[in-house]
Amino acid sequence: MKLSNKKDINFLVALCSVVYFVSYVSRINLGTVLVEIIASGYAPKTVAALALTACSITYGAGQLVSGYLGDKFKPQNIIFIGFIITALMNICVGTIGNGNVLVFFWAINGFAQAFMWPPLVKILSNLLTDDDYKKACVRVSWGSSLGTVSMYLLAPVIINFFDVRIVFIISGALAVLMAIVWKSVYDRYKPFMACGVSSPVIEPEKASTSNTASAKFDKASIILHAFIMLAIMLQGSLRDGVTNWTPTYISEIFKLDSSVSILTGVILPIFSLLSFTFVSFVNRKFIKNELTCAGVTFGVGAVSAVLLLTLGSSNVAVSLLLLALLVGSMHGVNLILVCMIPA
């Protein structure tokens, strides 16, 4: 049964947006303070880079596990478990003084973070109409940009007044709080979280024809699915890689202080926020084919990358603008490939 009451829909979307906000804060915080992690000597660059790589790998692998578990268990329970684990990992990084264990904890954190998005998609797609779902995806995706903006703004302040590890303790505390709120909310509003989907009834005389058509579709679409998965991998590598390393890149190329370098990174999520809205609008009004829309958006990112390669080191403002366009376009591709197509 789909939600029709606007108040219920807005409540559900707002709740999921906050969930995604906190999940992003507790995942991208390492990339945000990476330059300070290295400068302070908490962990060498090789260890910090390996931690980010391990997180990306376990996050990707975890999506498959999360999707499978989402078909076996209630998605709201999967999200709760994910928050508990990510909270523990953040707090461990913030309290244990040995930076060499960073890789271990952040690999587990990446796996736990994969327990957020697939269950959210299932909840939203099951409870909302197609039109409401597309609009909700944009609003929920804003949580990632707002979480990134918040981290880029607050991290330099925390670093200046405290220690870089306090960033992880605060992130872990937010994850614990979110887990408590999420548990209490879905216990109280169980009708909103009733995610069972009834299977369509197929008439016996149509079953044979339906199965034949399905088999042909499966054979014809397997290559398309492979290319979509490849595109998702590429945009994810670009989006997360550029986002994680921008402060370090700015610091090393333009010799800026680590706090200033972190602060300059706030322009990336602002562009991403605009990109979510713009790409969704273009997809709904103009380029209604999702794959074509994703291809055009990839093209914008490609042009930005080429210009960054040739002009990026000439001026900090130009460099940030091109980085923002690249990351923003990848967020737009992500919206299409990971939100619109699966539903």
C-alpha cells in the first residue's frame, strides 16, 4: 500500500534524509580531515590512503550483502545495525591512539555504511508512488551534500580547538543518537515501515508467454546491466576519490594550511546539492531516458576532468570550480543510476 497523505510522505522523506545525513557524516569524515591526519602524524599518507581504499572496497561489497539481507529481513533493522557498527568504528578511531589500525576499523565502517542506502531505497520505493519516489530520492540525496557541507565547515573548527580524533568521536556519537531515534521512530510508526510487497498474480494461460518474454529480456539485458554496473563503479570512484583527496590536493598544490584546505572543500557538496536538483529536473522534463541523461551528465564530468588536468594547477579558484563540476556531475550520474533505474 502506497502512502497518499502528504504529511506522512514528508515525515518519511525527512526521516530518511536525516538518516542519510548522519551516515554520510560518519563515512566521509576521514576523507575530510585526511590532510590533518597526515600532517599531525596520526597516520602516514600510505596508511590513510589504504584506509580510504579499504572503505571503498568493503562499501561496494557490502551493497551486495545489504541488498540480499534486505530481501530476508526488515530493512529498518538493517539500517539500525549499520548505525551501531559505524558508531563503534568511529569511536574506536577517535579513542585509539595507534593510527596503524585505521585501515582495519575503516574497512569495517565501509561495510556497515553499505547497510544504509539499499534499505532506504526499498522503504521509499515500496511506500511511495513513482512520482513521489523520484522527488523523494532528490530530497534524501540532499542529506549527503548537507552532511558533507557540515563536515567541511565544522572539522576545521574542531581541529583548531581540539584534536582531529574528536571529529570521529562526535561522528560516532551522532550515529548512536541516530540509531536510537530510528529505533524509536519505526517502533512508533510501524505502518510507515511496513515494507511487504505483494507479488503480482499471473493468470495460468499467460504464464507460458510471460516466462518466454522474461527469458528473452534477461538474455538481452545482461550486457546492459554489466555496462550500468561499470558506470556505477566509475562514477563512484571519481566522486569519492575526488571528494576524499580534494583538501590534500589543494594543500599540496597551493601550499595552504590544512584547516583552510579543508574549508575550501565545502564548495564540492554545494555543487552536488545543485546537481541533484538540476539533473532530476532535466530527467523529468527533457531527457526522460535515464541512460541518455546519465551519459550526458558523464560528458560534463569528462570535460571538467580534462580542463582540470590542463588548468587545475594555475589558480585555486579555477581548480575548485572544476573539481566541483566533476564531483557534482558524478553525483548527478549516481542519482540516475543508483536511485532511478533500480526502482
